[in-house]
Amino acid sequence: MSGTKSHSLKAPVTEIDTNEGPYWSVQRLSIWFFPFAWGAVAINLFLIGLMWQAIDLPVIAPVAAILLSFPLAFPATWACARWIRGLMDEAEG
């Protein structure tokens, strides 16, 4: 339940003003999800580098995978935050 309790016994519980937009915006969710998305992208990039050995391409080192995954984590984070925001909107509606 959202809102605050009233000091009066007969007053209703007040609701949070939602005119300023959702509290958990996509930008705020992105800030929280970025470290997790960065780690997931780094792991996937490293594992793709391991699979490249089958076609005689060089392996991607773990440190290189972490560094290369940093710019790739931004679109992954944005997609994850939009997906979670959509689930939150669906649950509220």
C-alpha cells in the first residue's frame, strides 16, 4: 500500500501524487541495473570469444571482454530498464 497514515481516526489514507511521473523512471532503473548488465555482457562476450576457437579465431581475454563490454552495456541496460518499467506499469494497471 502506498501513502501515509493520517493522525485522525476518520481521515482516509492519503495517496502519493503521481502527477510528476513514475518514481522508478527508466533512467533511475538504468542506474541501478548498469553493473548487472555490464557483468552479463562481459560474460557473454567472453563466452563468445571461447566459442570462436572452433573456427580458429583468437580468444578474447577476460580483461579485454570487461573493457569491450563497457560501451555495449549501455544499450543492454536501457533495454532491461524499459522491460522492467513495462512490467511495473502492467502490474500497476
